[in-house]
Amino acid sequence: MSSVQQLMKKYEQRLVQIRRELHMHPELSLKEFETTKRINAILAEVGVEVVDIGTETGTVGLIRGTNDGPTVALRGDIDALPIHEENDVEYRSTVDGVMHACGHDVHTTSLLGAAMILSDLRDTLRGNVKLIFQPAEEVNEGARQMIEHGVMDNPTVAAVFGLHTSPDFPAGQVAVKSGGLMAAVDTIRIEVRGVGGHGAIPHATVDPVVATAAMIMNLQSIVSRNTSALDSLVISIGTVNAGIANNVIPEVVKLTGTARSFEPQLRQKLPEIVQRVVDHSVAAYGATATLEYILHLPAVYNDASLTPLATSVVTEICGEGSAVEPTPTMGGEDFALYMQKAPGFFYWLGTGNKAKGYVHQWHNSRYNCDEASLPVGSGVLALSAIRALEDLAAR
């Protein structure tokens, strides 16, 4: 472990340089071509084998240990968001309307730091480490794409670790929680149809706008009246589109929304419950509706068997009391898809700093991170791989 800490210190300034370079040149989901080139160049620089799995963006590094042992994967996402940066810093985004507003530049840098550490320690590794630099997390496509291209195979991954920045905790703290950490993510698409007409003669129409308004309110009763108060559930409608003029009742209203939950049994029931509420709500107004309910991502459930390892890793890297208990979020993460292929653990890396104003939440135009978290993220990922390989090899 002392070797890991020494290497964290050795690469600290290099990590700051890499993170700022990535932050200045953000790229949107599935367009991370230059980011992928930068990552590959750094991997080659530190002697890490680059594996081409056939994706257009994103990449995979492989560090082979000294024996034919198990394989552990570490994952970092690389895409940015369509947000104009408002931070006045020397390394602000140079791409108008695009910024790393969710800390993916920190995730990528932390994984590159882990690559540096593990490459230096490869002669001591009791197996292999895959480094998954994943595109398109923000659109829930990247993990699925990487898995379909075989990232969890050849060699087969026995455990997977990842992390996400958290402004709720200061640099030097890492949130560790067994079980549910981030919610399942489902997409709702609804089309309500009526009979259009003149806004001054509504009795000659079937108004889909009024039907939609009632339906939206009734959808909220699913949380309060159709599910247990002990089960976490959120249903939110994010877009409502209808009409062309103020005095015209339209034929169609189109809506999209999201449903977030933790319990798998509840999640499987939701499409039927939502369908029932949608159908009966609009029928009361003479309208009809079609529902498309898409089960996008499962919940992030940290494997209980890996929790003691994760806690000890954070304590070794950051000291006693640094492993803190987080409150789960209804936000989602496609890291959950890797967890369906192998036992996994997802950390929240403390990146907040009130004194420096690093308090803004994910997807905010002023989001920023304390760079003191970079060696911490690198060390936690690297030591997680080392400890997991030791445990797997011992079995």
C-alpha cells in the first residue's frame, strides 16, 4: 500500500495537467474521438497495452500481471455535456456549449492515474487489470456498447470497480455503501390523441391538453397511492409538446418522462401501473393514449461481499474516518450494466471544497472539482484492483 501512496504523490502534478487538458477539450457522447486519442497516447506512454474492441470511441487498456491469474476491471467514463461553462478558470472549456459538468474528466484522469500506478506495480499483480474508458454514459449507451463488444470477456472480468465525483463530500473522503446507491432509470414516452378544433368552441373537440393535464397529475398518485411508502420511487414528466397557436386545440400532445426506482419487483410492475393510469385518465376526457415504457438501466447495487474490501481500501488510502456513508440518489448510472456481468462496487469520490466554491451539483454550468481528489481517485481504483486480485487469487 505504501507503494501506491508513493506513486500517488509521484503522479499528482501529471494528473492535474491531464485533467485540465481534458476539461479544456470536452466532447459529447459518441463523439469522443480526440479524447480517445489522448487516452491511448497516455496509456502507450506508461507502457499499457491498448486493446481494440471495435468501438468508434472509448478504449480499453490491459495490464497483465506476472501469472495467469484472474482479471479485475476498472471503469471511467469520458463524455461531456451540452452545457456552456460559466467557470472563470484558466482551464475552462474551449468548446462553446460543451463542458465536463459531471466530473467525467476527473473519472478519466483517476483511471489514467490508476493505470500509471498499476503499470509501475505490474510485477506484483496477481492477475490482470482491464481499464475501461467508456463513452456515452450521459445518454445511457456507452456501457451497453462496450459490453456488446466484449469488454467483460477475453479475459473474463471477475470483479469491476468504478467511481463518480461527489461535491457533497470534500476531497480526501470517499463514500462507501453496500447495496443500493443509484436508482434504476426508465424512460416514459406518451402520445395523447384527441380531436382538434377552435379554442373558442371546445365542446366540439376532444381536448388532449386537458386530458394530458389530468393524466400528469394522476401519474403522481402512483408514488403516493399505488406503491409502498417504504419503496423509493420518482416519476417525473420532463417534456410536454402540443399545439401551433393560442386559439387552436391540437390533435396530439407528446410527452416524455423518467421513472426512478430501486426495488426490482416494483420496477417490473411499473409499466403496467403507468399504462393503467394513462389509459383511464385520458379516457375520462374521451381521448386515447399510447405509452412506450423503456427499461433503460438497472439500479447500481454495490456487492455486499466487496464492501469490506472497499472500506479498507479507502481507509488505507485516506486514513481513518475517510470512508463515509452516503445517502443514495435517484440519479442513475450505466455502471450498473457491468454489475450484471460481474460483482461490482461503485464509489463516490469526494471533490467538494466550499472555500474554493466547488459546491455545485452535477450538470450545473459552474460545476468544478477539487483537484486534490485526483490522486485519491487514482489510488482508490488502483488499490481496489490490487486487493481484489489478491482475494480472487487466494480463492
